[in-house]
Amino acid sequence: MHLSTGKGLHLSDPDLWLDPRRPQAFAFISHAHADHVARHEAILCSPVTAHLLQVRYRISRDRMIIQEFHEPRRWENFCCTLLPAGHIAGSAMLHIVDENTGASLLYTGDYKLRPSRSVETATWMKAQTLIMESTFGLPLYVLPPAPVIEAQLCDFVRETIADGSTPVLLGYSLGKAQEIAAILDAHQLPYLNAPSVAKMTEACRAAGLALSAAETWQTDIPPGYALIAAPQILRHSDYARIPRARSAMMTGWALHSSSRYRYGCDAVIPLSDHADYPDLLRTAEIVDPQKILTVHGSTRELAASLRAKNFNAWSHYGDDQLEFPL
Ligand SMILES: [Zn+2]
């Protein structure tokens, strides 16, 4: 098994790309967020991702090799297993073993360790090589415990309604929006969904996820209701139709003090679908690899933090290869 990193992550044997940006002959798509999707000739993905690729990007199922979680599949001497990544509906990690040599690799894609209300919790297999995302790979990214984040969200909704205003909860229409809805359901707070959110929620339900039916925002928002919408609504004329709107963005970047101004919203709440810094470090301990490659985000900084914990970790971009531990 050989991994090259020049134009993306490519395994030359088996001939497989990992979330490539450009169309390739054969690629693993970890999940259906736009930055991971391209029109490859053949696509390896989970059943839920297959459904979302079809609905969201009109990609034909004929191109897909659909593999259930936890069910190993053999290609020649390779054994591939997809594992839930806990990021969004259908998100998968890929574990590959070369049965001739015993070499093993785990590619995380986008993931998070902590359980969520709308997607399956991540599960793990040990591997000799770990390729892990590092979106929040700086020590400042420590998310509060989940109950604290949920309380922040519910307090924002209740206080906004008590003030006679309409809470507008902002998150990506695929993933974050369904998590917001599941939290509101759990706390019996009523809400409507912007049409783009409702479409994705219904696609997730059709793919088998246990989510409430999405009630869609048509004209009015009844008093006492919140609205779940994608962040783009702030720049849309629809936003002006909402009586006394107050917006809150759900994002891990809320841990930056300036984020509220950057997003141009009234509040930010640190609800994330990525692993925070402590969980990134914990991932390395769980997988116990001999080598780690960090991809996306603070790759160089996370690799340095992992080396300080005696892992053989390097940035995918190769800009730290001249550093050696003493
Ligand atoms: Zn993603």
C-alpha cells in the first residue's frame, strides 16, 4: 500500500483517491458536503451518502459502490471497512488493510468523537497509519460540554421569544440544521425549517435517519416559533420578512471572540460537527498509529502537538518535514 499526497490523497495500490477535489477514476467520498464531492467514474461511499449524492448532486447510483458500515469488503488482497464518522448523516471513515503485508490505514474524513442527537456516533479501528482532519487543530479550540452548548441554544431561543422577537438559528442545511432541529425537539421548542433545510432533512429521512418530519416555512412564523435556516439567509431578502429577527450562528468557530462580527449575526453558539482540539489528540491515542498525517485546517500545528506527545505526526502539506524532534 503506497500513499502519495501531491495532488490530493491517493493510494496507488489499491488505486483509490480519498475525497479528491477533481474527478478521478475511483474515489472514496466520506460525506456529502460540497467540498468533498466531485463526479468520479466510480465512487465508494456509505448508503446514506449515496442517497444524498443522488438527491443533492444528481450523481447516478450506477457509479457508486455502496458499502454498509462495519461490513468488510475484499478487493484482491485488500479489506475495506467503512465506519461512522459522527460528522453528518452518512459520514464515513475508511479503514483499509493489505492482507499480504498486514499494513493498515484509517482515513477519518471530517469527523467528531462526541455523540450527537441526529447522527450515529463515530466508532474506531486501530491502524498503523492514521490520516486525520485537523480543522480545530489549535489548543484554543476546546468546546464546552454538550449540555452547556444545548443550554446556550435553548436560552437564546427562549430569551428571544420572551423579548417578542423571532430566533433564527443558522447552520449548514445538511448536518448542522438537522442537529439543531433534534436539540429543539428534545427540549420541546417549536420551529420551522427554511425550504433548503427542509429539503435536506427530508432527504436524510428518506435515507433512513430517525428525524422528525420537517415543517417548512411558507409565509409567516407563528409567535413562539424559531426558524432554522442556512447562513445565506442573512444576505437574502427573505430575512427582512421575518418579524424582529435575531440570528444565532451554530459553529465551532464561535470559540473565536471576533466570530459574531465576522458572521454579522446577533449571537454565536459553539455547536460543531468537527472534533475539537482535545478530541483530535484523543483520536491519536485511540487509533494508536505508527504514523499520522494531518489534513485540512491547522495541519502543521496539530502535527507538532502530536509530535510533542511522541506520535510520528506530519502535515499533509509537507511544510513541516524539515522539523525533527530532538
Ligand atoms: Zn464536512
